[in-house]
Amino acid sequence: GIQVEQSPPDLILQEGANSTLRCNFSDSVNNLQWFHQNPWGQLINLFYIPSGTKQNGRLSATTVATERYSLLYISSSQTTDSGVYFCAVVAGFQKLVFGTGTRLLVSP
Amino acid sequence: EPEVTQTPSHQVTQMGQEVILRCVPISNHLYFYWYRQILGQKVEFLVSFYNNEISEKSEIFDDQFSVERPDGSNFTLKIRSTKLEDSAMYFCASSESATVSYNEQFFGPGTRLTVL
């Protein structure tokens, strides 16, 4: 099945710093989503981005489907950005295949 | 904004007991899913459901698991005889469609299941 790898696995930032999270996938995809899992365990939808670029406030994402990767940019990070960021893809029918996540800690 | 809801938020059960996890998907969505996340690990797909039938399931989803849409709003996951390794966060998700052109999935807040 499709493999989804995320890097880096852990990231520590000072408040106000910028960061780039990467998601690589091993096959062509029909769907790519980015999620933020907050400290309470909830999965928050960030982006639905099978291709192209989208922006939402301080966050933006780019997927280059032909090269099988997606990037999530976080600018001017805040402590509330802390948590785990997951990339997930649909390669076949419906199931989302999740990556192992990037754990982000933003310190004040 | 419409959202997926799940009940209960936490469930503690004894090994061998049956549990039913409940979900109310977004009202105009047609595709429903269950995923689980063992503590510290990634989220794993269990099953998808459309038109009152299972459309896809993983190898995790064995005979101990079943899903049902008992009425027009609820979607349930039943674990018949829980094992210690069933302890996990269970997420319900729904999507409006499942086509190549658009199939964004929206997740509920999860039910944390602890099997003792």
C-alpha cells in the first residue's frame, strides 16, 4: 500500500518563528489532507489540498502531486500551534492513510 | 458550522465486554468512516460505510467489529468482546462524497476507549 512519511518527526520552536513540515507519499493520490491534533486529541482539519497551494491565516500548504510531496508552512508560530501535525492521503478508494506525524512544541 | 459529534468522550470497560461507540455525522454527508489511534501512534483506518453497506475495511476490522446506521442520523461502531489491545482513541469521520474530484473527510472529537 501507499507509504506516507513526514519530516521532521519532532520540532521545537520559539514563539514567533516560522517552520516548514514535509509530507512525502509513495504513489499518486486523489486526496491529501493536513490535520492538527491538539493536546486533547482532537483532529482539526487544516487543509484539503490534493494539488496546488492554499492559505489560511498564518498557515499555508502546497502539494506538488507530480513529485509526490506536500508542505505545510506555519508562520509566526504561537504556543497554541503546539501539537501533532498529520498528513493523510487517499490513494485508491476512500480510506485515508495517515503519516506518522510531526510533533511541534512552540515555547513562549 | 456543521460538525461530527461522538459519544461518549471516554469509555472504560472490562475485557470481554461489548461496547458501542456512537457518532452523528454531518447531516448532508453520505460516507462514514471509523478510524482508531493507539496512544502515541498514527491514525489507522478501520472501515468505511455507504448506502447502508461496508464499502471498504482494513485487516484490523475483524469479526469482533461491526458498524450500523440504526436511524437517519446515528452511525455506530460495536466491539463485541473487547480486548486489552482495543484500548485506543476511536474517531468517526464523514464526507459529502467519495469521488476523485472531492472527498474531504471531517473528523469527530473521538471516543477514548480504555479496556481493563
